[in-house]
Amino acid sequence: MLDVVDRAWIIDPKRRMLHDFQADASPLEYPEDDTITHYAVLPDFSGKVQELFEG
């Protein structure tokens, strides 16, 4: 049996962006000063994209 993924977030450290790929939708790009949320998948998650690059 194959599992199906309907969403993937790809982090691009070179461009400091997050790419949001969704089944049946055009990809979205979030630059580091944007806030990323997705209430249907992660209802309590909200954060700045730039926080993904801090470490």
C-alpha cells in the first residue's frame, strides 16, 4: 500500500524561503519575513519563516 502526501514544506536555506506544495493547488512561496500557518493540518502552529533558519 502506498501512502499519499497532500502537502509538503520545503525549506530553501539559500533563498531563505519556505515552499509549500499542495495536492491540487499551485505551489506557494513564503519569504523569511512571512508567517506560516496551516490550521487544517497544524491547528496550533504559527511561526515566522525566519525562525526556521535560526539556530
